[in-house]
Amino acid sequence: MKILITLCSLLTLLATASSSNPVVDNFLQCLPNHINHSIPIQDAIFTPNNSSFQQVLETYIKNRRFLNPRTPKPVAIITALHESHIQATINCAKDNSLQIRIRSGGHDFEGLSYRSNTSFVILDMFNLRSIDIDIASETAWVQSGAILGELYYQISKLSKVHAFPAGVCSSLGVGGHFSGGGYGNLMRKYGLSVDNVIDAIIVDFNGNIYDRKSMGEDLFWAIRGGGGASFGVILSWKIKLVRVPSIVTVFKVPRTLEQGGTDIFYKWQQVSTEIDKELYIRAQPEIQNPRNETEKKTVRISFIGQFLGQKSKLLSIMKNKFPELDLQAEDCQEVSWVESAMFWDNFPIGTPPEVILNRTVPAQIFFKTKSDYVKQIIPKKDLEKIWEMFMKTEGMIMQWNPYGGRMKEISDTEIAFPHRKGYLFKIQYLTMWFVEGEEVEESHIKLAREMYDGMVPYASKDPREAFLNYRDLDIGSNPSNETNFEQAEVYGRKYFKNNFVKLTEVKKRVDPDNFFKNEQSIPPAITA
């Protein structure tokens, strides 16, 4: 009777989901034929005819730019409840010439994990979010649908002296964050997230499941920083936890240009990448508009730091190596590691840690992001030019993230992520606005592009590099989603430098027909 009820339910679902599109209908009818598990797939299928479709689609869209009728919608969303649902989605999409987009947290800055210019299906991983931590071996298995907040919270419940190096936004999905590199305030001490990944489970274009040993070292190399969605569906990651003190110290010190901000920033460039590995200091310039007639528009630079240790030692280091900031004891707060993660995510100290378990943070802003790498210290006179350009933008924040430490100790070919020794900072240009409208959007993005163009003299060259997890279609794309090596090489070299060639060779071996693709994916290598 149970089997009959399940079958009837599925037939009802398929009838109501009928789209009068034979390809989509065949895809939906194909799915149950590929399930050999007790967990039925009908509860994971959402089509535009389903009353919950819009909610499921929009819950994990984090950029309001793409919450509008102009954004192309999927023909279906499969919210996989089991690995067999992933296998079925791949096989049925392939059989019906449908593309899939793989979404873990929805923070993809250009929305490529949930939109496309062709007929497509979203494979949403948010139900697959188990976290299995073994403190004795200092390892954990984390499914791709988990968010960083869930991982950080679970670690903190088991240990006060363990952590994991990853991002500062707690609602980031693990799948995309790790596969694109994954960086955060522990990277000068421990490197990137993927520098601390020791195994992974991936589903290939035939629906086969592999771990590190069976997938081979070349594919394991590629998915660590090369973007997993070009090679398969990464089900889970095995990570190596790192040690942290039970007490860490955080601070945020703002300085305007009138308070000597340019001089402090200039010194920050010299010390932030050479200072103790335990200390990470981000510089974040923002525009401060006048609050009254006596004030003028200026730049306020926040120096946001984290030290793996107590306040007294931090103050000693800063007094010796960075006295220009004039860090005071009252600027510093001693907290646990999980509380430091909350501090970076802009939660007030003392907020209950359960807040970082919120995975459905609504999209509150419209934004466009760009990125740069800097290899040379920028002179003061040029910093002044940068501030002048910056004050012509609207709604922009710049985040200058220091490298050095562990980052320069790892070879640029160790994994697919190439930006290592010789890099001083990574810049994120984040432009935000709050009013909907095409003209408003075009105006903000135009100003952001002008700022980016003005930074040419200070950015890396040949190529001007970019960070994959700050996805930016301005630096090149393949709109047709088909294999076009020439187009892909433009953005591929910027994201991966010389590692791009090896990535295409791995792609040729593991996905020769280019099933896993998007507007900035890795194409298969061209063979003579």
C-alpha cells in the first residue's frame, strides 16, 4: 500500500507539474526511474506550477539584482534529499539536454548558480548539510549544503581550541566557498579553506561517486580552488581542523583622512603582510558623507583585526610594529573564536551564537562586486588619487585583505588557486544600492567600473588577476555556455593564471562532453 501511495503521489505531482514542454516533462518523468533508494524524489521536485516554487527559488538568492522578472527562471528545482537524487538529476538532465546549475548557499555574486540564458534545472544542495566532527583526529566531514555558521557553531560546541579557516559571512554555503578557494581571517596563519581539505566526495557526469582515492589526484587538485561546478557535484568535504587559543582578540579602529588615514594606510601596506602570522588586519575604506554643514565628504578607513592571542600581547606587537594606528586597550575585545566569527559578521559581542545558524538571510541589497590583486606598495601620492576616484563612486566599500604568512609559503601550483607568494593584498570592490530600477543599477555599476578602470596602474598585470569567489562577468564570459576555449581563456587566465591549462586538461578527462558548464566554467582542453 505504501508503494502504491508513493506512486500515486508521484503521478499526481507530474500531472500538476506538466509544462507542455516535452523536454521538461520527459526530465520529470525520468527522475523516479533513476532512484533506487527508500527516500522518494517527489518531495524534492519543485516546478513553476508548484505553490512553493518561488519561495524555494528566492530563499537562496542573496543579491536583489536577480530578484526580478527579468532574471531567467529554471524549469525545475531539485532540492536533493539523498545522493541518489543528485545522480538522477544529472542523468535525466543529460538525457534531455538540460543544463544544471548547482547551488549551495546562493552567494554567487553573479547568480550563475541559479540563473542561465538557456533552459536549465537548479540542483539545490541545502538539504544535504550534515556535519560530522571528530575532535580526536581533528577532522570533519561537511556536506556541501551546510553553511559556515553551522560549521563554526558545531566546532565550538565540541572544542574551544579548534577552528576552521574560512569566510567571515556565516550564511555562505560550504560547497561554492570551498571549491573557489575560501579565504578568511585565519589565512595568514593557516591558508585557505581548501589548503585544509583532505578528501572530498564528488558525483561525475555519469552519476558515479568518487572519493579522493578513486577520483585521482588531478581532479582533487582541480576542485580545490578551480570551482567544483565545472567538474561535477561535490557532495561533501573532509576538512582538517586547526588549533586556536581559547581567547582571541578583535578590534575595529576607524580613521578618516583628516585623522591621518592616508599615512596610517600607507604604513598598513608595509606591515600587514609581514607582521606576525597570528595577526590579520583588514583595511576597509568607506565614504563618509557630511552629517552637517561644517563637515565635508571624506574617506573613513576602518582597520579591522583579529589576533590569535590575548590583548596584552597584541598591544605590545602593535606598539612595536604599527604604532601609527595607536591601538588602545579599550579598542580591543577578548572573545572566544566563535565569538570572533560573529564579530566579523557584524553581530554585537554578547549575541547568542545560535544566530549564526540562520541560513535563510533575505537578500537586502542590490550589489556588484569586482576584485584585484596588488603586488607593490602604493605610494602616498597615488593613495590620494585613489581616494579622489573613490569619492566619485556611490555606495562602494573597498576591502583590502592582507596576504603573506602561510599564503606565501604554499606553491602557486599546489592546488588550482594560484595567488600566493609575491601578493600583498586582495581588493574587493563592493558597490551596493537599495532602490530598485534599471537606471539606478546602471548608474552604480558604471561608477564601479570607472573606479576599477582607474586602478589599472596599481593592480597585477599580464593578466590583471581576479578572485573566482568574487565572480565578475565583466572580466570575460562565454554567453553561449558552449565550449569556446578562446573566450574561456580570457577569464580563465585571470582567475587561475597558468593553472588554467591544467584545469582544462583535467576537465577533458573527467567531463569530455562539457556537461557541467556555465558562463565562466572551465572548458575541456583542445586536442590536436
